[in-house]
Amino acid sequence: MARSSSQLTGGEGLPGGPIARAGERLGERGALALFLVPALAVIAVAQFYPLVESIIITTHDWTLARSPVMGRFVGLDNYARALTDPQFVGSTGFTLLLAVGSTVISLAFGLGLALLTVGEGFHFRLSRTLLMLPMVIAPVAVGTMWRMILAARVGPLNQALAGIGIDGPNWLGDPNWAAASVIIVDAWQWTPFVTIVMAAALASLPADVLRAAEVDGAGRWTIFRRIVFPMILPVFLLVAMFRAIDALMTLDIIFTTTGGGPGFATQTLSFWIYQQGLRYFNISYAAAASWILLAGCLVVAAGFLVWRSRISGWQRERGA
């Protein structure tokens, strides 16, 4: 006689079986926690442990070129040393300039391009696809490409300017032009990110509200300023937060274009930390500077999130 399926499987997976009874004992939250254990274990090993270890390293004097073993305990001396280091302070100033400049440019052009390319027509979809190309190129490749474009003597840009009688500047050799060039290159690469996100936000707006405004005689600028922008402002602030944090951690473009020069004119915090840790092997010093950079990024993120929360709350109150 053929045995039933419950006999073959031992009742597993069926009502009243061992799995079902175990699920009833654990409950929904307990089962969810049980399934999260493997992922949390991986995160603890791959993320939490290195973070704790890096904090411990910051409280010691350790230069890898001098000794492979962690040195003596120095407390917060590495943090104090970093905050009073002229190069650290100068790198912080340029990093903030890069973050503000690149974020503002990419937000302005990204929103403008989103307004021009929002829609479901073939040409709109093709335009958005082409605009994504700078974003999908590796930052190292972007920096290398722009370094060749901006070359003072043989670069295509200066050759094109010479063709119309303009003597092009030394884009990467002059401190002021180098700073401006790095900001423009970073903004060029990440403007498509702003465009794609804002185009999605614009496409999600209720069409009846916009049509009602048009029927009432409102112009395009009035509709954008009074209706469209306030509705997409929470998304706009979220995109601004991501762009600002990403710009604060810029390393690849600096490494492949200017190398932090001329002098230290375009040295960002990430590049300075890279040099301290992987070129000069000042492990504890670089770790302390990394935590200072992380704290700065968290402050920026918290500021944007509080701002966004207040805007959203104000919009809900106004809508009520």
C-alpha cells in the first residue's frame, strides 16, 4: 500500500508538522530574528569588528613602517594632532569647497535636465539613457579621461580654444583652475544621478493638480515654483544629502587627475587619509582622521534628514 505524503515527509511543512509547530513557538518576530541571524553574523564579522578595531587603533601610536605591532596607548592624541595639522585643515577646507560646489552644480543641472527629459516618449527615454553614461563609468576612468582632455599643451580642450584664438589656461597646473576643474569633473559625473532621481519624482506628481493650475492660468514658472518644487522638495533634499556625502569622500578623481596638487591645492580629506595610511603607513593617525571624516558625514546627513523631516511635517500640516 502506498504511503501518504505526510508519512513520506514526516509531516514537515504540513499543518501540525515540526516546522509548523516550531514556527508557532517562535512567533512571527522570533522567526524573522532567526532568519536574520546569518546575515547579522556576517555583518558583525565583516563590519562591526573592523570598526571596533579601528577605534582601538586610533588610541595607540602605530606607524607600520616602524613596527608591525601596535604601539603604546596615547588616548585622543591622534585626534588632537589631526585637528591641529595644517594639511588636515587645508584638506578639510578644499573638501568642503568641493562638496558645496559639486553638489550645487549637479543639483541645478540635474533638476534642469530632469524637467527637460521627463516623459514617456521614445526621445525622452533615449535622452535619459544617454545621460546615464557618465554615471556608469568608473571614477578612475573618468579622472583619467578628463586628465587627458584638460592637458595644458596637448589636451583637446585647449587645442579647441586655440583654434578660435583663445589661449587656454593650465587647467590642472594652476591652483585655482585645478580646483575649479575637479569640481566640474565631479559634478559632470554625478549630475545624471540627480537627473534620473528627479525625473522619477517629477513623473510621480499628480497630473490633475498640474492641469488644474494650467486651467487657472498659471504660467510654467509659477507652477514649478508654487506647486512642483514644493512637492518634490523632500526628494530633492534626499538627493542633495547623498551628493554632499559622496562629494565629501571624493578620492578617485583627485587621485587620477591632480594627485592633490599643484602643491596641496586640491587635496581632499579622503586623499590625505589615503596618503597617511597607505603611503606613509601612519595607521593610527589615518584611522583617527577617518573617524573625524565619518563624524562630519554623519553631521551632514543628520542636518539634511532633520531639514527634510521639518519640510515633510510642514507639508502634511498644510495639506491637512
